[in-house]
Amino acid sequence: MARRIYVVSEAGSDGKRMVRATSPSQAVRHVAQIFSARPATADDVAELFSSGVWVEDARDHQPQQEGAE
């Protein structure tokens, strides 16, 4: 499969990266390596909620259109 360069950007951010990959999903996986995940503690939840961070449901991977209800 041919490799091409994909521009990978964080939704809602101006930051962009160029990644040579065989597919968009491979490019995103490469960029995602900068993230880590661990189970949230009760203190994590309390601190993040108080900072305005909401829980995201990973099954809802489609971005919601503006004005959609």
C-alpha cells in the first residue's frame, strides 16, 4: 500500500503535524503516542469536573455538527 503524508491536527486547535503513513488511521495512531491513559481516581474526577472538564464517551467518535441538537 502506498504511503502518503497526512496532516494530523487536534480538533479545535491550530497545531498541525505532517506524518508519512499508509492511511489516516495510521497517521492518527502515530500522533496519539504522545498521550497516555490510566483509570481516573475519585480525586481526578473531582478536580477535572471543577475545572470544567466533562467525561467523553469513546463510542461517540463522530464530531457533533454545530447547531445539532
